[in-house]
Amino acid sequence: MKAIEFRETMTGSYHLATRPSEERPMTFTIRARSRGGLRGLLKGPEAEIEGEVDAEGFADHRYLKGLMNLDVLRTGKLRYSFQFDDNGGQRCTFAGEKTVRLDDLVETMTVLPGKLLGEGGDEIGQALLRFDLRGELLRFLRSFKVVVL
């Protein structure tokens, strides 16, 4: 079976609900894989993601795993959802969504607002991440490849 694979890094900041004025750095780097090659991507535009999240003081260099919904043509949205353990061992989720608009394509494709959710699904924080076009675009484009699973 073939899959389309790419890598992406998003960088920004987060704050916990208990400390809303205390912004801290946050980054995640993912490898996304959509099964079934291009045809599979068009049928079910979803990719499995895994990588690392680094939310300073909360989830330092933690493994992440989840899904990315790439159905931007039908819904106008790119959704990221992944799970990770915080520094205390609690299971958390990052849920973010880009709403893509043609009239502001660069901004809406590069800015990812997201929520940090605790084990029970309650919002425990918020994040605002960006894709660095200058520093990451070439690396991002070069990362696209077809792989055999």
C-alpha cells in the first residue's frame, strides 16, 4: 500500500487556563501519512500524524499521535487533533483548526489557533501557532513523498 507523507512544524505560544497571562513557547513537529496515495487522500482526506510537542513547562518534548483532517476543498478547514502526556503523566489533547479563506490565503493557511484539553475533555489552555513561511516552506515542500507501507 502507498501513502503520501509530509512533515510540518508549527511554532508559537500557549497559556493554561489557570494562568491566562503567562504565555509560554510551544512547538510541534509532525509527520503526516495519508494511506492510499493521492487517490486515498482524495477519497478520505485524513492523515495519521505522529511527532513531538514541546510546550515549555507543561509537556516538554513529548511524543504525540493523532489525526489531521485535510478536507480543505469541501469544508475550508484543516483540523489537527493529537494526544500526548503532560509532564505529570496526564493524557491531554491538542485540538486546532485552520479556516482557510482565499481572500487571506497566506494568513489562514499559516495560523493555527488551538485548545489544550485535559483527560476529561475540559479545556485547560489555549495555543496560537504559526507556520514559518520563510524558515520552513522549502523544508515542508521537500518533505512530500510517496512511501510504501
